[in-house]
Amino acid sequence: MRLSTDSWHYRTELLDIDRSLCNYCGACVGMCPTDAIWMDDTIIEVNDSRCIRCSFCVRGCPTGAIAGRW
């Protein structure tokens, strides 16, 4: 699943990312202990099967763009 520049919302089974708040700083990628989040300049991808629901990405996001769905 991907979030591209024309999407305002990115939702997976476990995470909800509000693109209007995301500044692509990469904090979520750096916080994830299982490398479940990947990004480049215009795309964020989450691998739900790797996510362990630790919420490090949610707590580490400086803009509050990520919400856990658990």
C-alpha cells in the first residue's frame, strides 16, 4: 500500500497516516525496530506483516500524522 502526492490519507490494517500533516522527515522510519515503514520523497509504504504494534512511529512523529489502528 502506498501514499503518493495525490493521496491525502494512507490507511493500512494497522496504521493511518494523514498526508496533509506528514512532512516526510523520516522520524517514523528511524523509530521502527522492524523496518515496517519505508519512504522516499513522495511515497510512504507500510508492511503490516512486519509491524509489531510498538507505536514508536506514532509517538515519534513530530507532526502527529500517524495514528495506530489497534
